[in-house]
Amino acid sequence: MFRQICILILCLAIFPAEGKKVNIKLATLAGHGSPWDLRLREMGQNWRNESNGEVKLTIYPGGVAGDESAVIRKMRIGQLNAASLSTSGLSYIVPEFAAVTHIPLLYNSDEEKDYVREQLSPELIQKLEAKGYMFIHWGEVGWVRYFAQSPVTVPDDLKKHKLFIWADEGTDIQMYKTLGMNPVPLAATDLTVALQTSMVTAFSTPPLVALGNQWFAGAKHMADLKWAPLMGATIMQKKVWDQISPNIQELILTASKEAEIELTEEIRELDDKAVEVMSEYGLVAHKITNKEYAEWEAIVKTVYPYIRGKLVPEEAFDKAVQLRDNFRANRLSK
């Protein structure tokens, strides 16, 4: 569930000699014209303008580079040298990245999530660099919610559905089975037809993704429950990064950070607007009461022992929970 099609995948071909052109080929799973695609294009134009044409960014939208596991394999053998990956993809390289997003119902707000991510970032980046990668910037997609063909307000409602799960996320499949759900592994490209034929009757994704792909048309009930955030990051092979001249390195980091901030603000605003737009076309957003939320919390806690150690390294799991608790305690003390 944590890897969605709106997540970005980068492929760079760099000619690194200082003073020569740097030609960057970037591929992304984001559709042409999506917020992620538009921000990437804007970022690329900034690179080109501020470097007086020394940096050129070409974007190939629509996932032509393959899924995240394929991209990582290509990076390891040198066919690709950079990527923008979800935390699921990043956890293939550094398992501790999963602590940011793979613990359901860990956060109640963006503020909590931001605090935990910021506190974990230095160690995650250090581990990433030890594996030979340079961290460029974070990316945000939105809060994952459940969409279904009939109302879902408590876990037992979801257990009645055939739940779409990404085909290559075997660990997530087992987690949902542990929760008592009925996961159906499929490729995301098959989801529309699967909903039309009732091969699946529910799925989870951020509202903006459900709207952009028109998936909500086949499942017009949404549980207004922030299950988990969907995030990713852009990374580059360090051996390639080290070949880029320092002034271009600074340019890339500055422009990328600006794109990160702007996209984060935009996505957070669009997350709620997407629900409003879908509601105009028949979506029913079901508010979750405190009593119903308690049922979700109770079932999630039963699966935490599986997540801790299986999906998230034990130390990283404990640290994320402690940081969340610290944030809440500090907020209450003010």
C-alpha cells in the first residue's frame, strides 16, 4: 500500500566532466500534467536557467523506467544512477526508511509526521551515503485512505472486501492477512478493470491519486481515516554526484529543496480539495467517530509486533514511536 503510482522514479544519464553540459534524463511514474510532474519540470527549468544552460533536465512521465525494485537493480549495475523512490523503495537500500511511513496510525497530523521525519533524517541519510547514494530531497504524496464499493467505517467493514494490494509487496500482503483482510495482489495498471469486474472491491491510496487515476469511480465510499502518509525521496549514486562540479551540486540541492517545499505545500492543500472534487462526482466520505477510531487503533496494535522487525527494523520502529510520543508530550506541556 505504501508504494503508489504517484511516487516519482528518476533515471539520470550524466556526462560529468566539469565545464561540459550535464544532460539529465528523468523518468517518473507520475502522469503527465500531475502536480509531481509539473514540479519536476519547473525544477528542471530552474536548473537550466540558473546554470546558464549547463544543466539540462528531460522528463519522461508514466513509469517507463519500471517499478522501484527494477530501478534499484539498474542503479546497482550502473544502467541508472539516480531515482526518486517511495519509502518502500528506499527501504530496499536502507531498511530504516520504512519507519517514516510503514507504521499505520502512528501520526494524527502533518506536524507529528514532520517532526519524526526530521529527527530520523540525519541517521537515514548517513546510512544511505554509506551504501553509496546521495540524498537529494524528500517528496510527499498525501495521506493514504481506504476506498471501497460499500461503506467502511470500522475494520470489520473492510474485512468484507477484496482489497487491492500491489503485486510486488509480499510483506504487505502478509500484514493484511494478519489483520484478517482479504488482499488481492495486482498491478496498479489492472486496478480500474478489477474494480469494474469486482475482482477487487476496495483499495488504499491518497485522495489525489484516486482522483487523478479516476479509481474512485469504481469505489465511491471513502473512510476518512488517515491510515499512513505516503512519502518518498530523490537519491543519486554518490560516485556520480562526486563527479558533478560543486557549483552544480549546490544548484541541484537548492532547486530541489525549493521544489520539495513548494510541492509539500501544494499536495497538502490538494489532498482535501481532491476529496471535495470527488464528492461532487458521487464520492461519500465517511467521517470516523472516536469510538470507530478506537477500533482501528485496537486492530493496528495487534499487528505492530509483525511490523516491528518484519517491515520496520526493531530499533527504528521503537525510535519512531518514541519520537511521536515525545512530540505529543511536548505539545501538551505548552
